[in-house]
Amino acid sequence: MLLRTILALLASAALCLPAHAKDADGKRIGLVLSGGAARGLAHIGVLRALEEQGIEVDIVTGTSMGAIIGAMYASGYSIEQIEALGTELDWGHALTDTPPRQDLTFRRKQDDRRHLLRTKLTVVNGEIRLPAGVLDGQNLDLVLQDIFRHTNDIKHFDELPIPFRAIATDLETGQQVVLAEGSLAQAIRASMSIPGMLTPSHLQGRLLADGGMANNMPVDVARALGAERIIAVDIGSPLSAAEDLGNVFAISNQVTTFLTIKNVKEQIAKLTRDDRLLQPDLQDITSLDFTRAVDAIELGYQAAMGAREHLASLAGGRAAPTPSIDVDPAPLITGISLTNDSYLNDQALLSYIQQQVGAPFDRATLEQNINTLYGLDYFNSITYQLLSDGPGKQLHLVMEGDTRHKGFIRFGFNASDNFTGDNYYNIALAYNQTGITDYGAEWFSQIQLGNDIRLSSEFFLPMNYQSPVYLKPSVEYLARDIPVYDNGLDAQRLLVRDRRITGTLSGGYQFNQFTDISVNLGAADGRLNVTAGVSDTEHSSYQQYFTDVVLQYDSEDNIYFPTQGSRVNLAYRKYYDQEFEHADYFETEAFLSHAHTVGKNTFIARAQSVRANGANALPSSNYFLGGFGRISGMPESSIVTQNHDLGALFYLRLLNSPLLVFDTRYYFVVSLEYGRAWNNPGSIIPFDMGEVTAGSLGVAMDSALGPVLLSYGYNSADQQSVYFSIGRSL
């Protein structure tokens, strides 16, 4: 009886194993794919060669890039589909966190205009937190979810067409973690979490990172799953020479490579004479050479075809290539659910999602909506799943945030110098407390020191989570210099220091992430002091009361060097009971900019016109001319008037192919400009610059921190300057 029971159990267990062909000797074949980032694309060529040789595998294990390629194959993708993804996927987008600027809320786009660096520090409960990695992996999460959404209903990886395991490393113990169940996309993400580069994954109650540190070529895992013969593919990176270890990232990569080489040697030692080891010669392809996907695939193919004689004994199980899987790109959405561990209201978050229940799935729109939400800076990651639900799919959103309210510290710096004694600089420190209410109120404060001293604070209060209406009270202290010229630009007559305190109550309506209109009520108390030159009046004070209407549109893709999109700013401001003879006057501005790119060539056309009526209007310190792109050749911000017109055409030539992750871009920059500026007849400060044409040549760098520009400018008033600026946009 006992023997009969044991035999029955063994028979049942055998029936539970997936039915795959074996090698010519009837043994189960395990495919083991190692990690190596971009070098791992060689696995695709290996898979193609194995199929052409009639080799069918029964088990797949993989680490890091080996995990993503292996999981695609195990989940049913054909070689053609995998190769198309490997060569056509925008890896530059996948390996960045920043959402496309066009998808950000208008509020976040306004942050860009404050001349703050992109890098920020997070503050939680008064404690400053450093980032756990260069990237959170948000875009990578979305890419993996899209690739593996056909597996969302699978709970265990034995349910895949080919049983599969991914390897990660437990950061607490340093031990390998074999991932066999749950979300396949999340398992792959954990296996790819390179320390210092990608934020570790919280999965199955553990903090997981790249599996290469523990087991970069999991031969033993395949053996434990029942593989009797192994095909192991080692594409690990070689160690770098001492002369190539000149920065912290190269050294960090070298340390990781030490670990992977050591454990790969241990796994190679476990191979038997019946197993096969493939080590493609990937020549000079590095772990970040994703643009050389075609080369890596071909080299992997050559390695496997070159070992054809050694692999011949494993052939015989495959009658035809793996058929392509057919994933419905637009299933019917029958419901929307949400897992939200942030402090924001569920309805506030769902109000951003435009996917309609009862409509086909719209992936492009959903990812735009997720980008907008992620751009609020409230979340560590936002992902989704499509789960079977009767005739269609349920869209389930997973928003990983923090139950505690977050604040962010950002630094700012902009400077320019023409090397003739005229320099201009500002440094800034800003703090933004987010999520004050569950529908997104924020408090923003900034301190700026330098040529322009600014202390400001504002409270941004949306009316509710479904309304684009907001209130924004603010207060600002500003001190800056206003140069005063005689007619023409021959000599500066005075330098006046303008100090003012302004309080404003704004009400606005954000139509979408591109357009905002606001109505503002304000009062200013100021003082003008002559700091250079001789004047009949050394100082005077003024009080202003004003109302204005401002319409803004912003679809530019980059704050510093836009390659596409437009920006429009239309403003009308009415001043009341202005202290100089109690005269009322108005001020208007129209600003338009549009960028267009063809290949590596970008053209940006800009026009601005500012008008103030009345002889007693104060020259507005909101609108300056002078500096690169704003009448080049002049010192920075050296002309302030009641009226001016400015037209400019910029040409940018991209000089490099940006690296992934550290997306530094270098440009050759040319500008042609036309401008004129004047004060009204009878003004207390007479001035007429006349018409001036200008141009500049320069080179620029758009780095992860901000822009750097070196340029030479000359104008028809026979002024010339060499500008070196940091933190300044075009």
C-alpha cells in the first residue's frame, strides 16, 4: 500500500511538470543566461542560433539582463519579437526617471523657471534623505510592465510556457534570492537593480538588488529545477584597466565586476562534461552600449553557431521555431482599482487617470497620466497591471509612495562673466513642502543671494482634487540694480538699487498641463537709491497697487535647450495710485518662442514685446535686455526700460550621442538678434537705445545638474562680450 501511494505521488508530480521535448538522450535542458547590461543583448543571438539548431530548452534561469531576455523567451515571445524589442526599445528613455516635460503639470513646469538645479534632496519628518540610487527606475518599471503584461494573471513562474527563475540579491544578507512567483515584471526589475544606479526593490518582504552580486550565472538554480544538461551563457564584463578607473562610477562598476567574476567562476566549476558553456567575444561592447544592440546580437549568434558541433548532442527536440505570442494591445477595460500607500487622497489620484471604464485600453494616454502623477514628486514608483476580469481586463494601479509628507530641497546657481569686469551671479536655496492637503497643496520658499537678492514664499492651494482652480498667496522681497543710460549706449549715467516688498493674491485656472491663466491682486512698497553716478534725488520711495491677468502656455520639452514645443506668455498689468505724481498706468508683455528639430539641428525662434504707457511709468525690473541671446555683446541684464522689442533666432547643433543615465548633451550654438528699447517721451528717465542687431557663437553643455555656456557676442553698437554662464537657460 505504501509503495503504491509513493508511486501515485510520483506519477502526479510528473504530470505537473510542463511537457517539453528533451535532448537526444531524453534529458531535460536548462538554459542559463548571465547578467551584463547591454552586453546581455548577445543572449538574443544565442537564442536564435539554438532554435536554428533545433535545440529546445525545458528550464530557463537568468540574472539581470539575462533575466529579462530569459523571461521574454520563457513567457512565449518569439526570437523575432525579442530581437525587435532589443533593437528598437528606447533604452535612453527606459533608463531615466524624469518624465517627458510635456507630461508634467503646469505647476511643475513653473518650478523649472526658478533657475534651480535638477538635483534635489528629500526631507521626511525633518530628516534629509539621500537617494538610494541614481534612478528610481520609474520608466523601466513601465517598460517592463508593458513587455510582461500578458503574464499579469500568472502567479507562479512554473505556469509560464517554460518554467523560469530570476535571481536577485538580498541587500541585508548578501545571499541570492530565487524569484519564482508574483509579478514577473517586478521580479525582473529586482534582478536588474544595479546598486548605486537603480533604487533597490522592496519585494516579498526583502530589499532586493541586482542578482549579479550573488549569482550572475545561476547554473545551480537550473540544476535544482531538474535540468540534467546545461547551456550556460557568460557575457559578463571584463575588469577595467587602472587608467580607466578615473571616477567614482568606474570604480563602483569595477567592484561589482569583482563580485560577479568570482561567483561566475564558482558556477562554471559546477558544469559537467555533458554541459555546454558559451562565452561570446563581445570585443569592445560595454555594459552601457545599448546603441550597439545589433552588434551584440550578431556576436552572440556567431558564438553559438561556432559551437554547433559541441551543441549537436542537445538537438532533436524542436520541430519548428517558437510561435509569436499575440497580445491584445487594446483589451476592454471593465474596471479600475488602486493600491495607494501615499498620503494623498485616492480620488485625487484617480482624477488624473483618463482611461474610461468600458473603453479599449489606451496605453499611451495611461503612461502620460502616470508620468504626470510621478512628476508631482510624491511617489517612489507608479506601475499598473491588467488583470483578467470576465470579458475584459481590470486596470489596477499600484502607487508606491510614503505615508509621511515629503519636502524637497533644491539648490540654484546661475552666473555669467564677460571677462571685462561685468559679472553677474546668483545662488539660491529653495524648499518645497508637498502634499499639505490630500489633494496637493504646497508651500514653496526660496532664498537667493547675489546680484539679485530675493526672499520669497508662496502657498499653492488647489480648490479640490477634481478642480483646476487654485489660489496662491505670495510675498516677496527683491533687491536688484537698474542701470540708467543717457540716450544711446555710450555711457551709463546712474546705477539705481531697487528694493521692494510685494504681496500678491492670485487665483488661477490650469486648463491642462500646458496652459494656465491667472488673475492677480497685489501691492508693493519700494525704495530707489542711487548707488553710482550723480542725481538730483539720491533716493525716493514708491507704493504700487496693481491687478494683472497672465496667460501662459508651455509645451517645451526642455527648460534650457528645447528641441520641440512652444512657450507663450501674455500679460496685462494695471498700476494704481503710483507714487510719482499719483499716475496710473498699464504694462503689457507678449512673449512667443517655438523650437523645431531636424536630426541633430534645432532652430528656436523667439519674439518679445513690452510696453508701458505714460511718462511716469517706472522702468520695470521684470524685463531686462543684455546678455547672451538678449542683445549679445551687452553686459548681462544691463538695459531696463519702459518699452522694448526683441527678436532672436537660435541654431543648436547637437555634437554628441548622449550616454544613457548621465544624459549630458553638448551643443554648438549660434544666435542672431534684433532689439530696440526706449522710455516714453517726457519720462523722468529719458532713454532711446535705437535699433541694435547682434549675434553670438558658442558651445554649451546640458548636464544632469544644469546648463553651462561659453559664448562670444557682438552687436551693432560696437559692444562685444565673452560670456561664461552656469545655470542660465537660452
